[in-house]
Amino acid sequence: MTGGDGSVRAIDPVAESQRRRFGGGAVLVAVVAFAALCVAALMRSAQLLEPDDYAYRASIMALTQGHLSLTNAEYQALLQQLSSGGGQGIAQWVQTASGTWISEKNPGYPFLAAPFQALGLLAVAPLFYGALGCLGLFFGARRWLGHWGGTWTVVLFCSSRAALVFAWRATMPTFTDASLIAAGSGALLWTVLATERTVLLRTVIGLLGFVALEAAVLVRYTNVVLLAVTVLATLVVFRRAALPLRAVGWWLGSVAALIAGILVFDHLFYGGALKTGYTAGLVTFSLGSVSPNLQNLAAPLGRSMPMVLLALGTLGWLAVRAVRSRRPGIEPARCARYRRNTAVGTFLALGWIGVWGLYSTYDWTARMAGGAGGGVHVIRFYLPALGLIALLAAWLLAQLPRWLSVVVLVALIGLGAWSYQDLAAAGIGPPGIGGPGIGGPPGIGGPGVPPPRR
């Protein structure tokens, strides 16, 4: 087979097999896994576990009422509305120099959740984006790993207790940005590997993948680490993947538009292109936090995302195969397959390590990880890499006999279901009760706490 750059490529038996049969059984299992996630998330009534819930809830309500920021009068009205019944009202909002009020949090999630709130279906919001994440993972992993690869990835993504808990918490953006990253990563994986499909289709799917990753950055700015890894991967592999430069131009143009949009938004609403709602020095990172974070978070992360062990096994196996591929005498097709898997695994690992490495230096989690909440309020910072971890873990399952893969998945599903209720009951409480979280002093914006007037 000849590529768009004139190079000769061996026919990939995995891709050829996929074109011959789609496989209803594999699709059905993936759909059942996602449906089980939805049932688990919707069976529990809504609960606000930490101050961030109150901040995002207020932003979503304000946006459905047509406001990005609030005057004092509008703030008071929203505060009274959300404080009815004696509950906490608003947390972690700040007053800007112009006198208006706006959340400290990144602005992206309220835009994604507001349409569902307007329909009275806020609980469905994270599940909708979860469906996009599963769709991207299914087709990307299927293209990479073969007939059941997409199924294993979706089951892994949906069965961890971290996914179960945050899919239920509709006033938190955690599962949504993890799902957007999963969707974008899967779409781009498909785009790079589907060399026999038309350039136009691959360009469009790749652009949708970048848009999903960019939306994740709007939800949480630190997800720019994953976006940077994706840009690097694109620049490295697009020629070998028979993609034209114009396709890359479209993709990088969307990234440039995202950066420009963020700078303009921050200038208009926070008073500076490089400002956010957080005061200087509030959100800090340091190498001194690495050791306490590793000590406090290793166990909670392992319990909430046990597939991490499979993903680490994949990286070790791929490293061994990469060494073997350099030995003489290996048939070219096998050598090419080894190198392709190593390249994909490397970039997935870079994205995963980028996110986890960044938050291993986060000072707030180093202070909070050993305290109340059983880790639910700190593992959320690590959840954006969930889709990447699931892809890596699925590669290992794809190498095993199918019966053994099923046994491993059943065990992981059992662990997630067994521990889900405990994690879902944890938290650090509302502002003024369990602690201030990241933001203002305890109780800011709570009932009976009027905003200062300027």
C-alpha cells in the first residue's frame, strides 16, 4: 500500500480485520459498561461535597440566567436563591476592581453544563460528555488494538470508582474534562492510524479531537499540558501518518484561537490577559510537595484507579519490545508494529506523566491529602489522564487470552463497585464547615454573609 507521501506501507491486519467486520458483541459490551455507569450515577441524589461544588453551581445558575458576572444586586439575589432552605449559597467567588462578582474557577464548565441546567437535566451533563469520551476511546482503541480493544478501553474507563463518583457529581467539572480528553485523544489516535481513509475525513475527525482537548483546557487551564503533548505528537508523526500540512494547519489554528480566546476572556472579566480569579500566591506548585503528595496519594489513586497497574505493565512491556525491535532478524512487519505501538504508548505516557507530574508538585494537595474526605477532593486533579491510562491498560489486556482479560476486567469492576459508595460519601464539606478549599475564607458567600460593597 502506498501512502500519501509516496512511501510504501505494509497492510495492517488489524485494520483490515476491522473493515471486514464491525463486531456487534464488542459494541454491546461497551454500551452496557457505559449504561452501568449512567445507572450508578443517576441512582444517587445530588450532593455537594466540597466548596468547589458551590462555586460551580452558582456559575451554572448565573449563566442560565444570562450572566457571566454579577453586580452586587444580582449577586445578592442569586445568593438568596441558592441559600433557601438553610443551605450554603455561594463559595469561591471574587469581586473584581470594577465591582462585579465572578467565580474564581475556570469559565469553561458552566458553558458546557448550562444547557442541561436550563432543561432541568444537570445530572445528565457529565454523562453526555462521558458518552463522547467513550465514543472516542472505542474507535481510537479499536483502530490501535483490534476487535476488542475499544471495548476493553471503555470498560476500564467506566468502571473505576473515580469515574463513578465524578460522573455523579454534576456540579463538578472533573468527569467532564476527563471525558473531553478521552474523546479528543481517541479521535486523534484514530486519525493518525486510519491511513487508508480520506484526508478530508481524517482532517475533520482530527479537528474535532483538538476541539475536545481545547474544551478540556477551558474547563481546567492545567490541561494545557495534555494539549501541548498532543501538539508535539502531531508535529512528530503527521508525515509518517500520511497527513498533509494543511490538516496540521487547521488543527494548530484552532489551538491558536483557543489561546487568543482565553487571553481576551481573562482580560475582560479578570482585569488582565494573564490573570485568573485566584489571588496571586494562592495556587502554588513546588518540588517540596512531591514527597508528601507521593506518600499521601499513592494509596487513594491506586484504589480509585486500579487500572494504573495495568498501564504501568504496558509501559514495561512496550519498553522490552522496543529493545527487541532493534535486534537483527525480526521480520519488517512485526518490527513496524512494535515501533508503532511504542510511539503511541510513548505519547500516551507523556500526557499521563505530564498531568500527574504537575499535580505531584501541587502545594494544596500536599496539605490536604492526608486530611478529611478520604482523598476524593484531591484525586480529582489526577482524573484528566483517565482516558490515557485506560488506553494503555487496554493494550495489556489485548495481549492476554480473552478469558484472562475478562477475569481481570470483572475484578476491576468489582473493586470499583465495592468502593464507590464509600468514596461518594466522602468530602470536606461546604464552606464554613469542612474547610475553605481553594479560595476565600470559610463561609464566603454563605447565608447571611453579604458581599462587600465598593
